[in-house]
Amino acid sequence: MTDQDGRGVLAGVRELLPVLRERAQETEDARRIPDESIKALQETGFFKLLQPKTFGGYEADPVTFYTAVKLLASACGSTGWVASILGVHPWHLGLFEPQAQQDVWGEDVDVCISSSYAPMGKATVTDGGYRLSGRWSFSSGCDHATWVFLGAPAFDAEGKPVDFCTYLLPIGDYAIEDVWDTVGLRGTGSNDIIVDDAFIPAHRALSFQATSKCRTPGQKINPGPLYKLPYGSVHPSTITAPIIGMAQGAYEAHVEHQRTRVRAAYLGEQSKEDPFAKVRVAEAASEIDAAWLQLTRNIDELYQLACRGEKLPFATRLRVRRDQVRGTERAIAAVDRLFENSGGRALKRGTPIQRFWRDAHAGRVHAANDPERAYIMYGNGEFGVPVENAMV
């Protein structure tokens, strides 16, 4: 991808923002992203940012992708969340065996893939592959996808665990059950995926051991630096970037609201003249900036190392996870500060501030945002204690 390509995608995303803001309540009410929003995102080239050039993608630097995600989430939290999830999956597929990539993109390079990586099912090793069954929750954007990534341990014939993999399934091998009815991220359509004894060819399974070592079969046809980055850095950042975007959207909505707000409880004082309101705005802005600067600095550092063909230090990977969960914490703190300073009218259904507040807190409960686990890993690394976790 050229810099011009990246700028073109970002320009297209920026042009979409007013429409996505106006469509945010419709998206929430529908409990899914409107088809026209997904189509518009495809037309900007957004979903091609992390897709291999081998299959018509841009292979963009990851900061361009996260920047686009942040912008989208600043307009509509649910749209930004689903865009981030669906948008990172072409990168993940680029790590799989070439035949798996051909299976998905051979006839249509615009295919979307959803996911549910938590080990909610079970795979059994069999001749030529695996048999997979289970129910997986939280598959964001699955109504727009025709393939799915599912995580599960693999067991041998004696019932002994032998691996933990991501399995790639076409839509004919799974069912979607509409269960998504939540207080936050209501528009993401994060429904359940049900699989009943599906056969998964060996080439459609990818071990987390391979992704943890950054040595994957997809590198045979995708040798670029993008596909040498750790899953434990790229995917968790995909969760934090939209939350930072939601905080940015809440900030912009709050500042606009405060410019004209009159506080009846304080004898008609204008909020823009309230010194305490100015302090809270400054605090929130600083938290959002800090979260974003750390996330982009860390990812760019990893990417530049990969571009130079240098080793990715484990200490840097641990720092990425440390700052990723801290970035989510900073974004949540900013949203809380803004929400508590917005007054009772911000509670009204349909106002952007309360929606961003609910969406950000819903995103916070994702497993990738567990701060204590990431901080303990970082502390272990600092003290020379072995770190055994694939999500780093």
C-alpha cells in the first residue's frame, strides 16, 4: 500500500462520519450494523487495510487501521467496534495456510469473517483435520459474515489436550442464534455461533503456538512485516482502539453540549464559564491523548522492527499489552469524567453521551481488557519470572 492509499481510506472514513453519527440510534435499535453501513465501509477500502496484497488487500501499516477504527468509533461505538473486529480478521486469515486463504478469498476478496475466540467448544483430532462442536458467544458482526473464526482446545482420541487452535468455518457449517440484547454495544449483533460436529480440514486450523512465536504458515505467501507481528499485540489493540474512539466521541459530544448548556441548579450559570467543567474537560482530554499515544507508539515500534527484519523483543510485547489495557482504563476514566459532568439532560435516550458511556463500558468487559492479568505478565517479565501466555 502507498501512503496515498492509506490517506484515501482515511479520507473516505472521515466522509462517512456524519452519516454514521445520524445512524447511531438506528443501529442501536436494530441491534446490528445496517447493511448500508457495511457496504459504505467496503467502498472506502477499510476492510482491505490489513488484507494481504496476495488477495487484493493494501497491507497497510497497522496504525493506519487503528486510526480508521478510532474515527469510526467516535461517530458510532457499535459501528467502530464491529469494523475493528471484522477489519482485523483479514490479517488473521493471512497467517493461515495458503489453501485456507484461497478457500475464503479465491472467489470473493470482499468476504467478511466474524469470530469468537474464547474456548467455548471442543475439537477432536481426526484423519485429515478435526471434528468441532460447541456454542460460542459474542460473535460481533456475524450477520455480515460468511465465515467465522472459532477458538477451542484440540483433544486426541484418548481425550488428552494436544493444542489450542483457531478454526475457520464456512457459514454452511454453523448456525447463528439471535441472543444479543444488552445495555451497551447494542448495535454490534454479537450473537451466538452453534456448531454441531463439523469437520475442519487441517489447513483451516491455526495453532496459537504458531501465532505466539510469530512463525505462521501464511508467511509462505505473505512475507511482509505486517504478518510477522504478534497476535497478542494486534488483536488486543483492536479491542482498545474503538474504546478510545468512543471516549473521543464522548469528548466531542460533551464539549459541544457544554458550550450551550445552562445550569438551572446554579442560577442559570453557563457551563462554559464553570471553572470546574474546564478542569474536567482538560483531565479527560489528557487521558484520551495518553491512551492513544501509547497504543500507536507501541504498535508502530513493533511494526518498524518487523520492517527492518529485526527481532521483536519480548519486553516490548509485554509493554504493548501493559499499555493496551491501561489505554482502555484511561478511556473509561475519561468517559466517566465527562458523563458525570454532563448533567441530567445527558441521560435522555438518544443522546450521544450516554450511548458512548454505555458502549465504552460494554467494551471494557472484553477479556482482552483484563488489566490485572496483563500487569502481572509485565511484572513477571520485569522480575525475570517466565511468562506463559499466548496473548502477548
